[in-house]
Amino acid sequence: MAKTREQAQAAREAKLDELHESLTGAVEELVSGPDWARALAFAARFRSRSFNNTLLIWVAHAEAYEQGRVPEPFPSYVAGYKQWQALGRQVEKGQPGYQILAPMTGRFASATPQDAESWRRLSKGEKPRAGEVVRSKMVGVRPAYVWDASQTAGDPIPEPPAPRLLEGEAPAGLWGGLAAQVEAAGFAVLRVPHEGMIHGANGMTDYTANTVAVRENMDPAAQVKTLAHELGHVLLHGPDAEDARQHRGIGEVEAESVALMVGAAHGMDTSGYTIPYVSTWAARVDGKEPVEVVKATGERVRKTALAILDQLDTAQVSDGTPPSQDRDATHRETPAHVRPAPEPAPSRQVASLPEPGARPVPVPAVEGRGL
């Protein structure tokens, strides 16, 4: 007997509850520096997916591997059932998909789009009135399924070239691409001979002078990683950034996490980088549950890293979308955006610090050492 609408709705809500429970469990395990760094490196390989869906794929694939349903502990490419068919591949019999949260969008119209209260939702098939602007907006989520390439069979999947780095090398073109984005945000990039010129730090962002300084007496990989870290500060943390004010560790965690994702997307080894103890700072943000803090931070990092990567003309590792798929039209779940450069404010300089949970506070001069 066919399901009633109420039964179908109840089944969907049950699946959503199951997904949120799985997601909460995955986030609660991200309590140490190595765990957080591994999650970011994984997210960099599947950066077209939201941070939440990245964790859901991670957990589901690990379970499939433990059960012997897939041959490798980490997925390679993931796509929906019809998307695999469009690539000449078929999901193999008996291979359950990985549940993720797919966005549900609605169409909204307004004759005065500058007025946030003027937008009205269009019903299915409804046309806008004369002079109205139409925009799509996310209105909810629904359960959806994706499968790893190893769960499918059919036409071979082309392997795009991936960057290969020797120890200490910087990816070709990465410094110039990051520097261009720093400059586009209104900051000058300075290369200084040694850390003594920036108060013992590897890098420093000065929001008053609108400068980003990186010391030159490091190997090229360390220099470019530091520049990515400082670009994270530029895009996420002006003097008035609310989240960074609420807890001393969030600003540094976010900036270093952006650097990790940008580096991982270029094949850089991130295993030696320091990430503060996540549960420590997440547990101390007033009025917010630790799980929600970690999820929000992870998604802010992913969006910022994705916005940076999208503007780079560099060789990058796969983003988890099978080659030949129309990534922008089909797979990207949330649009990338870049925050505008912060407005000039009272004197504040930021240097990257290594101590877990530490982040510089407004001071006339910088103290501490860089990551």
C-alpha cells in the first residue's frame, strides 16, 4: 500500500533525526589537535560538500570499510545515483548509500529587493509579478544519498593530475595567488628578513596599517602556509569580529584551519601543524553548546578556504567530485563567499601564536611566536 503524505513526512523526519545524531557523534569526537587536523585534511578532499556532510561521509565510509563493503579506508569520489549513471557507472547491487543532508530551496520574489521584509515565497509553478526580482533561498534539508566510486562499476574514472611536492617546497603559483587575494582585500604583503622584525612571529596581520607580514627565513612551504593563515585572519577576523572576541582561541583555530585546508588541497603535508585542543575552546564559548561551536567553525573554515581556492590558478587535489561532473551546477551545496576587508579600527596587530588556545588580543605591539 502506498505511503500517505503523513507517513512519508514521518519517515523523512526519522531519517533526519538519525543523521543529526550521527553528525553530533562525529563532532563530539573532534576533541584533540590531531583529530581536528585529520578532519580538516579530509574536508579539503571533499570541499565541495558542507562541513556537516563531510563528517557524515567520513563516518559512513569508515563503517563501510569496517564491514568490508569498500576496499579502502578513505573514499575517493562521491556522487549521487543518477550522477554516477551519467558517468557511465552503476551502483553495485547491495551497496547502501551514505546518507547526507541535501539542501531544499524555494523561490522568492520581491519588487524591492533591498527591503528584506518584502520577499515572498512563490508556490510551485507560480510566476513573479511584473518588475519583481526572483532569487532562490535554502529553506530546509532533506535526506539524500551518495556513493563512493568503489561502490560502483562501469567506465573508468579519469584521474586528473595532482600536485606533487618535495619537502619544504611551496606549490607553484600559490604564494602569488594568496598574495593577490590579500592585496585585493586592501592589505599590503610584506616579506621581512626575520622574526625579530615582527615580534618573534612567523606572520603578522596589522589591521591599522593594513599590512600582512611574513618572515623570509623559513622554507617556502612554511612561508606560503603562514601567508594562508594570515589571509584567513584578513577574511574572518577584523577588530570587530564577534566570535573572535568571545573566545581567545577561536580566531587562531579558524585561521590555522583555513591554512591547513588550503595546504591540503595542494598536497601539502599538514601533519606537523599545531591545532589547539578543540574541546577546550569550544566548551568555553558562552551561550553555545560545544557541538554547535565546532560545526559552525568547521563550516566557516570550509567556506573561507573554498573561496580562497576558487580564486587560485594552481594545481589542486580533487575536491571529491568525479571528473566530468558539472561541479558548480550539480554538487556545490553552499555558495562560497569572501568577506570584505575590515574597516580601519583602533590599533590592533595580530601575530600567529603556537600555544593551544592562544590568540593575540588588542595591544599596541605584538608579542609571541608564529605557528
